[in-house]
Amino acid sequence: MRLRPSMRENYRYLLARIEPPVPMDAKEIFLVISDVYCSLFGEIQASYAWIAVMEYTPPYGIFRCRRGYEHTVEAALSCVTSIRGIPSVIHPFKTSGTIRTIREKINQNKVDIIRTGKVKVNETWISVEINSTDRIDLKEKGINHNMPLYITEEDIEDLYYDE
Amino acid sequence: MPTGENNLFLMHCIDGCTFPYPSGSCSVSRSVHELKALGYTGGVICNTPIPELETPDFQIIPARHIRRGSVRELQKDIQETTKRRMYCMVQAGENKMNRTFLTMPGVHALSELHTAPKNAFDRFCAQIAAERNVAVDIRVRPLWELRGISRQRVIRLYEEILLLQNRYEFHLTISSGALTPLDMRGPRAIETILTEIGMDRDLIRKSFDSIPNLMKGYKSAREISDET
């Protein structure tokens, strides 16, 4: 049904950071959010909220919803625990009435560059993923659980990046 | 004072409980790094020795989370924690046990009420908590981890706690109980979730800031009526 512009509903746009920043389809994210929203607020509220995933460029996702439902959508985004079976978390951090402001905010934030490498912890070399913001995630298969899996540069003895 | 993109508050914002390695899977420095990035100005680090870290604008609160056990063992653990001047949290148990915990000197907060049996925290417990300046911890992790009836039970329990808080005015603390960085949520996200389950925004902000006052032993302000 085509409506006059003055009769159309207003939208709200939400910007969120998705971790881990794995490339995935926006539809997969939508299905997860829709499921979480339904379990939290029910089918009727979900049908009123008009949730949509506008775009996803790791790690940022832009979500759209009907005006007045942004708080419930934000709550649902925060309750996501896994996407496509991968343990994930969505951190919403900005709400706006225009998508342009959201895009400006993305451009202001620096992009995290993830590099692979090896670190020396407790005199053993382990494969890791190193984030540009000093986060180091241990990724080696069959890793010894006698050490933390999520560390920073303060916890390691030595580091080198893969070519 | 506010840090990170998620912090909307112009006051202290402390995560009431995180479990780094060995209980969890992230190091202390990583926990601090993540909390700071999410917008917290402080964090309670449980059951682990804290290395010397340079953390400007971030308050690290060393704590002991004492699990259920016999009263004698608990007393010993609480005394040890008090000697070290650490923040002391006790896991809630049955109603009688909770009353005992609340009267023990050195206990700062009663936590994990969602794992306690039904009616574990009643109005007598609320009264004791208010009198003895002991906080009740609102663990937010079950709100996103659980589904269906179990989550509904937790929401109902928190509603009852909020009702008692409104009446007796005991302190509340808000904690994530995070074991990994993926269990952590920003103050903004937590505020949204708790608002949806019926918690007042002012109370949420007050609860985020209540731990330093609990450690100092401040009592909440009370209205004194003129009885002349």
C-alpha cells in the first residue's frame, strides 16, 4: 500500500558493534534478532516493531525499527548470545533518526584490524588473533586450559606477527 | 569521568562482579580493558589475585565471591576477606541461611539470588539488609542467557526484589558475572534491559554507583519524621 509521505511511519536507526567481527549475511543477523525479540516481547510486539538489518560491515551493523520501539529493539540486541552457532554479542551504542548520522558515527570510529600471529605465554608459542586495540585471542586448537584464552599485551612474554 | 562509547552516566559506573581466570577465561588485564571499552569506570574482580596494572580512570575492586557451604567455613572465609579489606559477596542459599549471611559482619552483598530456592529472600531478609547495610546483587547475565520459563522466573524474582527495595530501601548492585568478554554488556545495554523489566532509571544509576559506598559503610539516606 502506497501512503502519502506525511502518513508514513517514522523510523529510528540503531548502530551496534558485533563481536566477533565475522563476515556473515545480514539475513542471518535479522533471523537471530527476530527470534530474540519474539522470545522477549512476543509475536505481536515483534510485528509492530518492524525490525530490519540495513547493513552489516564488520564490526558495525545498522538496524532500523519503528519509532517508539527503539528501546525494546536495543534490549533485544543486547540479549543476543550467538549468531549462526558462533558465540557473539551485539553492543548497541547509538540511536538516531537518520541513517546519515549513523554513517558519520561509523566514519568517526577507527576500524579494528585483526592480524594473526604467535605469542609466547608460559614459555610456549601459541597462535593468536591480535586486534589493533591490544586485544589478543588465543586460537590454537587443543589449547591447554591452564591459561586464559582472552589476554592483552601485558600478559605475554613475546609476540610476532605472521607475514 | 565517563569512559567509552556506551557510558551515558556522569557518575561512577561499576560492574558488580566479573570472574577472570581461573574461574573465567580472560585475564585480569583483558577484563579491565573490555570493561573500560564498554564504558565502565570500575569493576569488581572476583576470586583472583590482581596484578599491578596501570589503569587511569578505572577503579579495580578486588573481591571474594563465597559459594554456599557450611556456616563455619563461610565465617572463616568472610573473616579472611575482611582482614584483606576486600569486597565480600556471598552466594544466596535458603531463607534461614540468607538471614545468617546478612547478619554476618564483613558481608557486603548477597548475590546469585536467581539460583536460590523459592522465597529465599523475603521481607525479613530485606529488613536485615537495609539495617545492616548489605546490598542485594542483581545478576543480569541470566536475562540474556536463559530462555522461556526459567527467564520468566528470574524476571519475576527481580520484580519481587524491586518491590522489597522500594519498601525497605536496601542497596542494590548490578553485575554481569562475566566469565568471558562475550558475557559483558555495556551500561547502556544493561540499563535498557533492566528498564524493560521494570527497574527505574534513577535506581539503575544509583545501583551502578553503590559499591564504593558499601565498602565505606555508608547507609542509605532515610527520611526522619517529626513526631512532636
